[in-house]
Amino acid sequence: MLLIVVETAFSQQFPSKNFSTIDGLPNNSIYSIYKDSRDILWVGTANGLAAIQNGSVKNYFTSDGLAHNSCWAIEEDYNHNMWFGSHGGGLTFYDGKKFEVINKNNGLIHDKIRRLFIHENLLYIGTEFGISVLDIKTHKIILSKKIIGCRNLFQVMDFVEINSKIYFGTFNDGFWRVDLPTKSIKLINHKQPDIFSIHKKNDSLFICHSDAVNKAISKISIKDYLANKDAKIHFGSSVFWNFITDKRGETYIAGNGINFRTGGIYKVNNNKISNLNAVFGIDSSEVWSLFYDAPTDNLYIGTINKGLYKIDLKQQIKYYPPSYFKKSKLDIVSIVNFQNQDLVLHKGGLLYLKDNKIQSEISSQKFYDFAHYSFKTNSKLSEYDYLVSFSKTRLEAFELRSFKVVNSIVWISSTIGMFGVNNGIITEYYPYSVSAFEFENPNKVMYQVAYGRFCTVNDFKNNSAFKQHEANDLNNPKEAFTILPLDDNYFIVSSSNGLYRYKNGKFFSYYFNSIWKENELVQAKINDKKELVIANSFGDIFIINVSKGFQIIQKIDRKLLKGNSISFLECYKDFLFIGTEKGLNIYKNGTIRLIDEEQGLTAKAFTSSNIQGTILRMGTQNGYFEFDFKNYISTKNTQRKIKITKIEVNFKSFNQNGFKWLDYESDKIVLPYNENIISISFEPQNAEYPNKLEYRYKVIGLTNSNWTKWTKDKSIDLTYLPSGRYKIRLEIKDLFLGAVSSNTILDIEITPPFWKTWCFLLSSFLIICIGCYLIYINRIRAVKSKERAKAEVQKRLAETKMEALQSQMNPHFIFNAMNSIQNFIIDNNTDDALMYMGEFSKIIRQTLNNSSIQRIALSDEIEYLQSYITLENMRFKNQVEFELILDDELDLFEIEIPPMLLQPFIENVFVHAFDSRSINPKLILSFSQEEHYLICKIIDNGKGMFSVNLNKLHTSKGIDLAKERIALFHMDNSNPITISSNLNEGTMVVLRLQID
């Protein structure tokens, strides 16, 4: 008979998760498993090495530096570096950054490694052809030994440490000890030379020798085995490749039969083994490797064909399926605790449980039969309204609905009435149609008729004082699903008409009296503070104080919960347990925790719930779950460290040498301005349930940066960061612990372009300042030069005016004027003399006045010239005809010209152009405007001159003086004076003056 039994004690399902190539593993054949001190799970496969963190997988191959892709053994040394044994390439050392290969070329006895074992800074390496020992500090092989064993092999299968000495078992060649002082190995036991695996537990050894039926594993004391004695205890019928013992002392074995399909995951129990494949949800009979992680209480199981399994051994949630009670179906209706027993009402009957074991049971058939027996034997039942219809109900339509315990009697409602159960025996039956009920006293009951009216009965056993409350009275309850007694009030909760209160025989509707306009209610409980806790159909929960009136203490918004449909409510101190389609929500002080399939809550269609002490039971259509939350609610939150596993800049990997053990070693990166598209991948460390973590981040230093939305995405994408310094602040919400932690995971500095750097800006500022200073100096010099030039001009203007004055007031002119006056007096021509003297004095006055100003109006200049012409013409006895021509568009009062500019040219006409022989002498003076120039023409019909004399005239001092004065006012006015003359035809002088 095979000593392999089905594990009934563990029938409840353990939470498990499978990792395969679909999840990123390089291969589904798992030969080795190890979780290191950094919380990295290393998985050796037939085709590559995987490093797993919180479900994220990174694979390594020979192209990355591994000795061989087939990894059969993994160990971590005391320096926290990793050693990987390959089946074909030798040994690989990994320090978190680079790989180092040690093989036969370095002294390793063989490259096909099966086992690694570390003890006192020495690495023991078991190969198919012997053993090597390596000094971890120096990476030098200090011992290599082999013998020519059976089948020409010396295949080391496993190591064990006993009393600080290292032993190893071989395939076909027995059990050996390593003697380092003598650098030798010694055969210790050859009774059963075939050894597949060895496990030390307390003072015993478990040794797998073969797959012999019921004799695969030998259990023997260490003392007897070292004394070469035979084992007396044998069990198991498969080849077992690995043992592991958890912190509870439970030993698990990995089995993979060579000749038979007898493998799987097993547990040792009282020198027998139990197959746990179904319990753990493992769909493989080819189990090869095991690893137990004590801090998380997780068991990792490696299979040859289905990948890796992670089993949560904590059993936070215990599941009791129908098979646990040897039933095919267990549709739970309600659960209560009564007299140290758990009463479980299900569609098939009533169970009395103690320690989850059935003590007694009443089937639904018995309830149905008791009702029909009562129909026949109790004549009083004929007075009940529903007797006739209930008596015709078939068993297939019979259903148990709910129950309450009143004065040690369990009252159960059903589709055909109410049953009373006392001490596990059905004692009473009354044909009331009840969907919700409550006892006001042992005899008086109030209840909701299914799809009917609300009723009260003062003596329900005799059906006396029965009253139906009419639906047309809005204060009367309708469609009630539960009734909650609180002090001297009864609160009736309706699925369509909200909340009612019953007190002293009167009903009151909070909905129809507009006190609380919530009408679609689904769940209701009373908490430890005697407050109502009520959920509506939309997922909102209200905590209401009804001790003095009606006051909503708190509203828990549906957005806070995980799930939309509330299937149950339970209260415990300040905690609120809420069942939804997502799992169990645990609420306290604005924080939500979530329990779901990761903790073993595999079914979420809850039908009922109950709290007894710190144990929450949750009923489903297929059994119930039990959750002892005592330790869970006292779990303290710890600050969670974050690893940065990858950084990409402008879509390229950044600084691969800066990573060690899949973690970026620095807390800062510095990037140029044009490398500002950044992607950061991160992983939380020591996350027991990574799927329950949500993240959001904020970029401190970025204008208008707000927290992102909560997400499960473990990456941060930053696009086109402007130059500056930033801190990436990450918040982690742990739905399992109900806590939020915050970390600054990385400082980022984006350096500005060179033209925005302080050095460039300072240099530019200095250059600008120097340039401005030079410009200022040059400007000062220019201004001073201009001022000097202006002073020279002013000086020259004054000199030219003086010269012009001198030319006008020359002695010849004065002499001629005085001589003319004398002649007028001698000729007794008093009138002409007086007129001449008046014009002469006027000219003298105007000349003196004009000598002090730079410009005069054209009208004043014309008036001055007219006076001068009049005076000169009197000397010629007024023989010279004078004509003044003015352009109509000229503004004589606005246009200004230098004074005493034209007079020398007029004087030349009278001095040189005319004499006593001149016939009809005529002088024309005209003024016109061409664009921005004033054109002044002086024309006479006098004697004229030859071209030689004309050239002399052009170079005369008077003309040069006039040109100089014009140039001083307008330097860009080239050739302002032109003179043309023909002999005996007259002369024309044209002056071209710029109008400002």
C-alpha cells in the first residue's frame, strides 16, 4: 500500500501564483531557486537565469556573461555576492555589476555542476565527476577530488553540514565527508549508495535513495547514519530531489519520478507524505526544486514543465469548501455563533460546527418534513393565512432564508414559514411568510411579508393580535430586508423606501418625511458605538447617530472603496469590514485595506458574513472563508525603499555601469539641456504583495507640477524637462497594509545650454559692460569733439558775421552814402537828403540788430534788401528798375536764413554791373522753393563779364565768405552758390539754401 495520502487537513486552498515563459521566464524548466538578501528572487532554468522583483523579470544569458545558460545551483555568500552553478559551463560569480566565470581552466574539477553549498567562506561545488572547494575571498580552487565510481561517474547530488563538517551524497557511490586539513574525502556510509537528496532536520536525516515503492525516503538519526547503520523508517514512492522545512517545522519535498508519474509537491507528516498539488494549485507532477522564504512565509516550487510557483503558507484566509464537509454543494445563507458553536445555515440545511467540524446537522428535507407533519397534526395552523399555499409547496421550491437566536431557540425563516430549533432539534413551526423578522419580546414578532405588507403579531405562536400595516400609509415599512434593534427602537431597512423607525407601536419613515433622502439601501449594521452603518445600492456607506434625533456622522464615498457592489457589512471597534466584488475592504479613519485572492480570498460573491471576536466568516455559494484579523489589523507600516531598475534618456539606456544589483547606485543624475526626455523604472523592495501597491509621483521644482493619478504602473515618464534642478517624489499606497509612504527617489539636474550658463551670462554681462563703457567713452569723445566743432562753428559764424558786417559796413559804402547826402544838401534837395538819411539809418540799425542772431525770417531779409536797394538806387537817381518775385507757396515768416547773406551780391550789382552808360538797368530778385531748398536768384542786365573775370569772381573773398557761412549751417549743402554771366548781357547769381 502506498503511503501517500490526500491531505484533508489542508483542504482549504493556499494562495498561489504561477510564473512561466508567458510572464517572462526564459524557460519553464526550473532547476534552482534562491531569494537573496536584496529581495531578488533568482531562478535558474534550462535556458537562462532570471532575476525577479515583484513580478518583474530580468533575464541573463551567456551573452551577458554567464558560464552556461543551464543553471542548476544558486548560492549567496557572506559578502552578498551570488554564485551560479551551470550544467556544462562551470561556475559564475556575480558582484551585481559583472560576471566572472570559473571553470576547468581555473582548476574546477568539472564544468557540469549539480549542487553548491557555502560554509565558513568556502564554496563547495558538487559536479558530475567530483567535488571542488573554492575560497570565496580569493576565488581560488583549494581542493578538487574525485574517484572512479560506478558507471565511471562520481556524481555529487547534495551537501549537508553536521557538526561543522561538510558531507555529501553521491549517485551510486555513497555518503562522503570532506577533510580539508588533509585535503581528502572519506567514505562514511555505503549501505544504500544511491543518494538523490539529503535533508537534516533536528537530529535526523531524510535521505532519498530511489523511487522504490514506500521506500524512496529513509529517515535515520544522524548518529546512526554516521555509524553506518541501516535506517528503519522508510516512506514515499518517487524520486525526491529537494527538501525544505518552514518556520513551523513542516517539511516539504519536491518529487519527480524517473520511472513512474509519482512526482509532485509533498509534505512529510508522521513518517508519511501527503500530496499537496491540489491544495497548492500546482498542475505538474515534475517538481524539482524548492526554496522557502522565511520573512514572507512563501514557498517557491520549481517544476520541469510548468515553470515556477509561489505558495503563501501564512493561511491568512482559510477556506472551507463543500469538500471539507464531504458535501458536493454548500450555498451559505447565514452564519452565527451560539453557545460556543458556529451555526451555519445553508440552502441544504443547518450545520452545528465546533472548530470547523460538524457536530450535528439538520437537512432541509427534515425542515420540510417537519412542516408537513405540522400541517397534519396541528389544527391551529389552519388559522394562518398562508397555510394552504405553503402546504402545496414542493420540496424543490423549499428554501431556508435567514435565522436568529432568541432565548436559546434558533428561529429560521423559510419559503414556507418559520421553524424553531432547540438543542439541535426542530420543535416548532408557524406558517408565516417572512423575508425579514425581529422579536420585540419572546412572543411578539414583527416581520416583512415577502413581496407584501409589513406585519406585527403580539402572540405569534397563537396568531393573535395580528396586524397588517397598510401600504398607503407612507410611514409604514415596505420591502424591508433587515430589522435592527437598538435600545428601545427598531430600525427597519428597506431596499426601495429607505430607513424606518419603530417605537411604541408607531412607524416613522425618514425618507418620506424628508429627513434622509436615501431610499435604495442594501446593507445595515450597528457598530460598537450604537451607530447605524448603512450602505446604499450605489456603494456609499453612511454612519448615523440616532441616539438623539438623526445625524450623519460620516459618509464613506464609493470612490474610496475597491469595488462597486456592497455584499456585506461588519463592524469591529473602529474598523468596518466591507465585502464587494473586488474582495474584502477594511476601513478605518479614511484608509482602505484590501484582501483578495492574493491572501486566499478566491471567491468574492459573498452571501453572508459574521464576526465573532477577531474572526470574520464570509459565506459564499460554495463554502465559506475564515479570516482571523487580529494580527493583520495590528500590522505596523514601515517606510518602503525604492529601487531604480532602469533609466532611459532620449529613449536610450542611461549609464549601465551606474547600476548594481538591478539598482541605480546614485541618487542623482546630471544631463545636458538637449537630453531631457527621461524614463525611470522602479521597484519597491520587500513588497509582500506587490499587486496591492499603487503609485503616484510629483516633480518638485517643475512649475505647476501636481501629483499624478494613482496607478499600478512602475514607471515615470518626463518629457522635455527645462533646465533646472528637480526632485522626483514618489508616494506608494499599500492596499494590504492600508498605508501611504513617500520617498524622494532621484534628483535630476538639467544643465542649461552654454548661452544660459552663469559663466556665459557673466562673461556676456562683462563684455556688454565693457562695450557700453567703450561706447560711452567714444560717445563722450564724440560729444566733446562735436562740441569743439560746434564751438569752432559758432566762433567761425561770429567771425563770418563780423566779416559780413564789415563787408556791409565797409568805408567805401559809408563814404558813398555820406557823399550822396552831402550832394543832396549842396543841391538843396532837402527831401531826398532826409529820405536818404532815414533809409541809411534804417540799414545801419538793421545791420547791427542782425549781427547778434543766427537766423532771421525771410520777410525780414527781404525788407532789409529792399531798403538797401532803395538807398543804392537813389545814388543812381532811381534809374535801376527793381523787381521782386516771390513764390506763392513760400511762407516768408516761417522760413529762416542766415542774415547779411544776400546783401554782398546786391551790392556787386550796383558797384560792378551798372554805370552811367547803362541803358535801362534792371535788377530782379526772386525767391522760390524746390523740395527742401530755398532758391534765391539775383539777376541783372548789366555789363556782364568774361569767363576769366567770372572765375576771379568765384574765388572772391565775399563769395567764399558766403559759401563758408552756408556750409557752417548746412554741411551737406554742396555748391550752394552758382554764378553765370555773359559780356553785355548781365549776370545771374543763384543761391541754394536748405530749409530746416
